[in-house]
Amino acid sequence: MEEERRNLEPGVGRSTRRRREASGQKETGEGSRRDDALTQERAPIYEALEAFQKMRVVPFDVPGHKRGRGNPELTKLLGETCMRLDVNSMKPLDNLCHPVSVIADAEQLAAEAFGAAHAFLMVGGTTSAVQSMVLTAVKRGEKIILPRNVHRSVMGAMVLGGAVPVYVIRRVIRDWGFRLECAWKMCAGRSRKIQMLRRCL
């Protein structure tokens, strides 16, 4: 994994990496502490942002508020610290489309915390994450098991990808007035896939 990250690091050629390795220099990147142990006490992206502030880089790209100096009213509303940390994606801060350093580290920590094989950080709200998940997992014409009260982002993903919904019945929690877990006994025998899903859950 570490070798793959080094090979994919943007802007760093193989010869540069060889010179670093020959001299004993560690692959740290400007904004991260890659030589430190990656533990749940770490915050790789925040650490990179803090380090980036000390680099005194002059912004000539987005966002247009230029770390707050270009929009005093917004800075007053959100605070100077928030505006200083609102910067564009660049090498010291990694790239969300192809993370190889601090974002990759943050995703690894998130996966470990959730007990998952992988975790992917997203922008644009949960809708984009849900739609990416559905479009990746289910091909056109394939079935996907869903509750009736599924979020509309899932519906949008089915329209885009052509997935076919298989709805399961959810039991009403009368004390609270809404539906919660699936009523497995009510849908037993309806679908072998539902039984397989039950074992997975």
C-alpha cells in the first residue's frame, strides 16, 4: 500500500523518490506528518491545513474570499480561523479525486474507526455519497433491496442507473410513530436475497 502511494504521488517522479530513499529521507509531503504513527488520535487533514498556514502561500485561485481578506462580512460571520482554513485542493492538502497522502490517511482512520474495509470522504452532502454507492454497486436492471421510506437520493440513483427496487416491509414503532427496522418475519420466504441480507445484518 505504501509503495503504491509513493508511485502515485502527484508531481514526484521515480528518480526523485529514489534519491529520497537513497538519502534516507522520509516521504512526508509538505503538509503532513507521514513519518508519525497513524493512530485514532491523529487528524491528518487538519494537521495538513495547520502546516499549510505556516507556508505563507499567496492564494491566486478559489475560493474568492482569499482566506477572509476579500470578504470581511463573511469573515465576521464565520470567524477568521474558519476562513483561513478554507483553501483549494493542492499538493500539500492531497486531492479528493485521487488521495495519496493526508486524505488517504484520514480515510484509513475512518475505515478503522467504523470497522469497515474502506472509507471514502465525500463533498456535496450525503446525497452524492448515497448516489455514488448505489451507482457503483447496482447495474442497470439489477435489483436492490430497499425500505419504502428510503431517502429520495436513492430514488434519484435508481433513475440514473436503472436499478430495480425490491421493497421490504418495515415495522411501525407505535410509541415513536415511525418505521424503524425491517419486519423480517413478514417478508420471510418472499425472497432468497432478503434472507441473505438478514444473515449479513
